[in-house]
Amino acid sequence: MAKKILIIDNDIDSINGVKTKLEESGYTVSNVKDGVAGIHSVHSENPELIILTYLLPHNMNGCELCSLIKRDIRFQEIPVIMISICSLKDVKSSIVEPPDCFIQKPCRYEDILIKIKELINQSELKKQELDRKLNDRDSQWAERILNSRI
């Protein structure tokens, strides 16, 4: 099944270029143009990865949006890539909860694709480890219950 990626950016040219390259690479891509729509999409689509820009319209920048995502226990493990024309030095003071990756424009699509694959693989490994721990804990719990009844 294709991995879902959500792009949150109001620059149509950037969205179309990245979206086309990602779809050619086998990803399912949706996009929205501002932070409020981005939050709604995160809730409704539960993407495997989020790409957002620092400069967003309507009273919410990319750092604020990233913080909202990373502070929500349901979504904090979703990797976030922030892409910006601003340097990391310029936006650092706005970052409360950092993205998993920061890429400064101009950038190559190939670099974005490499980072996406890396972050999705890391996320899948974390999920597998969590599942293993939960299964181990469930097994131990079930064993204790069974032993207490004997």
C-alpha cells in the first residue's frame, strides 16, 4: 500500500513539483494551503509523513503547526519535514517542537525523496518496536492472569 504524505504549503508551484515527484515515486499525496486546513487533514488522513513550509498564511507559521502536531500524542510520531526559503538560523527562535528534518530552499527533489524514505523507515521501525513491547507486555499480563487463576 502506498504511503500517505501530506503537504502543507501555499506555494502552488512548490506543491505541484513536489507532489508530482512523490506520486512518481509511489506515494499517495494530498495537499492543503494553510495550517488550519493542515490540522484538519492530519486528523482526517493520518498521514505517514508531513511536509510543511515555514511561511503559511492565516496566523499560523510552520513552526506553530509543527508544535501542534508534535504535542498531540496521536500524531507526535508522524515525521515532519519543514522546507523553507528561510535558513534554520532565521526560524530557530520560532521553533518550540522541532521538525524531524529542516531543508532550506532551493533544494533538489532527490534530497527530499531520500529524507522521506529515511524518516518513514525510522518511523516504521519505531512502530514495530512499540508493537513488540506492547505484545510482550500483553503476554506478560495474560500469563499473570492465567497463573493467578491456577
